Amino acid sequence: MALPSTPQCTNAFSNIINGKPRSSPIIHNAIDPSTGNPLWDVPVASNEDLEDAVTSAREAFKSWSTTPWEERQACLLELRRVLLSYKEEMTELVMTEVGRPQQFAAAEVDLSADFLLCNANRSAQQKLIPEVIQEDTNRLLTTHYKPRGIIAAIIPWNFPLLQVVAKIAAALVTGNCAIVKPSPFTPYSALKLAEMAVPVFPPGVFQALNGDETTGPAMTAHPGIDKVSFSRSTATGKKVLASASSTLKACTLELGGNDAAIIYPDVVIKHTAGQVIIGSLYNSGQYCLASKRIYIHEDIYTEFVQALVDAVRECKVGPAKEDVMLGPLQNEMQFNKVKEIWEDCKDHGYAFALEGGPRAGPGYFFDPVIVDNPPETSRIATEEQFGPILPVFTWSDEEDLISRVNNSDNGLGGSVWSTDIPKARGMAGRIEAGSVWINSFPNPLPQCHLVGWKSSGVGGEWGLQGLKAYCNVQVQHEYR
């Protein structure tokens, strides 16, 4: 496989169809968010390319779906080995296309490898062997899990490598074939991963298409695609679900969040504030599970907010290739959205514990903002900011608090911080969200199911339940 040996040479990108690279007369260039300059040429897939990919996937599915589970696991391990052998180059790609500082870009490569390892090391029970429902002298009832077929994996721009691996690892190990469509903002690491996979998987099992605005809708409505796994905004997720309904294909949607962090008065203030800032500003806040609303008990409110400000001031903002904690926002569209929310706060006269705000170009840099007790009907409180702008609120009564926390259309995650673990567990259980962390910033793991409540998603992925999401269920009734 011809992966470049140095980061300077990572400039040849192709769509991968039926185990072969394919170019296009139409070329697209993503933008380096640290500089605002165009990045490398990348081909834009045509409708014919999509049809060819679906055809080759359906042909590959005939044999891949019956390949023994252990052989499919071995392929995941081999892809992991290849990925880690190019860790430096892949880190460089993620740094450049996302604008993520080096240590966090490297962490994305490592976590991607962990997802491959997790799915390649399933125990016998987690290989979805038939489950006995009932067995007696008269009958045997068993549940069987069969691969769905062809999976369309539509990937967001905030974690372009990890999201690909998390979806294809579960899809492929369960016997499906996958066609990946990366975001046009960040197509490079996904296409390079598919290039790595060419010698690892049979042709047609893992393909990747960089498309335009028509490619995603064409995939979601395509009768030859059996399931869509989509991660992005709630608004776009609704369109995906509506499109997929035309063929009644399965959908898993991991959508937006507006997660709350609840701070009790018994915490160690400086330490907890530092951890909360990590959970809020990781990847410059461009993280679905980021803590986007901070509720601080009134007894420690002033001191805790100052600790948050102090923690943020230690986070240097700058280009991804410098020694910084926070890189730029990934694209101009997101930069402008965060800027609009910041301007809305200023226009309404909200108090700032830390004003921050947008920097002049080049690049999409935004200094972190902390907004002090804005109205809970404000844009900063009700919208998913997806950037380094953070509202903080005070609370005193638990019943009032949980009502405010759950007064959101979203239900992706949340966190509770307290040294009183029984109390923290009780509060965590009342949060209307799919994942809740106690005394930790949001830190999803490949062995744990990830699911959104309310407008944060449909279905879920990751963990053993996530494997089952890529399967059709068949119950066999055997009479004796």
C-alpha cells in the first residue's frame, strides 16, 4: 500500500471502490482551519461511483457475510497493525484537517486502534452466537443475529478518523460491508484509512467515497443500502431519517447534545474546575458529548467560576502545529455560528466571567468565553454551541436543578461531581440522557453503548448492544 513515508507527501488521495483507487474529473479541496488555506486535492465521487460501490459491496457481501467471525476479527487486527504503523502520518493528517493539537490528534489515532482491538477481541458470548430462549423436550427456541447487508457510514468532521473506525469495526466484524462517506470538511484521514484497508479486506467490503451535497441523500435513499449510520447535527439527522424511510432501511443516528455538568458544594474546587474545563473545551468544544451547561451550587459559585476562569487561562489557543491546548474551530461555518452566539450574548448585555471571542484571521481561532448566569431561555443555554463558549449557572435546590437540567430537547450525556457517591448516583439516575459520568469529564469507551435520548439520536452504537444494531434478528422455532 502506497502510504507516504513522510507527512509532506500525504497529498495523494483517491476514492476507494471495489478495492481500487478511483479519481474524478471533479476535484475538491478542504481548508486548513489553522491558516484558511486550501489543502490537498481530493476527488468528488459521482453517482456512477456510488452505484459501482453498492454493486461491489453487494457482491462482496455474499462471501463476507459467511466468513467465520474469527477471520473477520483477524482482519480488524491487521488493519489496526497497519494503522499504528502509520501513526505519525495519520496524526499529521488529523492535526491538519481538523486543526487539532498534536497530542490530541495522536490520541484520536490511538483510540481508533482501541476500537479495532475491542471489536477484534470479543469473547465467545460477544460474538453474537445463538442465544437459547427456551429448551425442553418439545422445542428449542433460539435467537440468531444476521448481518444486515450494506452499511452507509456518514461521518462528521469533528472526529473524522475515530468515527469511521467506530462504525466500520462493528459493521465489518458482524459480517456487513461498509461504504464510508466522510465530511467534505475533513475527507483525508478517512480516505487514507480505506486505502490502508485495501490489502486487508476483500474488494468491496470497505469502501470510501468523498462526495458532494448530493452523495449523502443518494446513499440514504438508495435501495441497495440496508442501513445508515449517521453522526452529525439533529437537523440533518431528521432529513436522513426521512430519506431512509422511503426504503424502510434501518437508521442509527448519533446527533447533537446540550449536556449539563452538575457541581455539588463538596468538590475539591480547583481540581474539579480543571476537569470540567477539559470536558467542556476538548477539541475546542467541538464535541457532541462536551459539557455545555455548568450548574454550580450557590455555596461555591463565585469561587468555582473563578477556578474555571483560571483553568481556561492556562489553555493556550493557536495553530495545531504549535504547542497549544486549543486549536481553531474546524471550519468557517462553525466559526460564524459560535461568533453569532457570542454576539447575541453581548447584544443582550449578559455578564461575562471571561469574554474571549473571535480572533481576526487567518484561521478560525476563537478564545474561550464563560458567560455568567445568562437566562436559561437564551441561545447560549438552549442551542448546542459546539465551540469554546460556556454558560455557567447557579443552583440551590435539587428538585429545581433537575427540572432545569432536563428542560432540553437533547439527551446525549451529562456529568455529576460530588464526593458523596450515593447522592451523585441518585442525581445521575435522574438525568434524561444516554450516558452520565460521575466525577469524570465525558469519556466514552468502545466497550460501552453510546445512545442519545430525545432529539439526540435514534438507536445507539458501540459496545455489545452496538454490534446488535448492525444485525437483523432471527428467532428459530425448532419442534421435536
